[in-house]
Amino acid sequence: MYNQNIYMDKKITLNNLTEFYKNEKKLSQFLVDMKDSSSYFNPVSDSTISNIMAYAKALSIRNSKHLGKIDFVLN
């Protein structure tokens, strides 16, 4: 069953929401500017993408009562 409480560790205030909105506007403008400048980033190789995907498949993060979150790489 979906437990909503595990994802809501922090209470959000109006100030937090305002800061989030300001940062989101800046990020949106950055992304628009980046799209216009195609040489901003070097292209990522297929092998890099494959390595990241393989790591994501092998990564397991579990909650523990006593230790908090536990990260395992299952290789």
C-alpha cells in the first residue's frame, strides 16, 4: 500500500514555495538559453549511457528501521 508519509519529511512554508518558484523560473530560462546554444554541452557517448543504466539496474536502496536508508550495489 502506498504510504504518503515517507515522502513528506519536511513541512513546506510559503517562503520555501516562493524560493522554489524563483529558482524554477531561473532554471526554465537557463534551459531555453541552453537550447539556443547547441554547443553548450559535449554529447554523451552511448557507452556512458549504458554504464549509467547498468548501475541504476544494480542499485538497490532500502529503508531500515534502525539504520535509515541502505544503499546496495547488487553485482
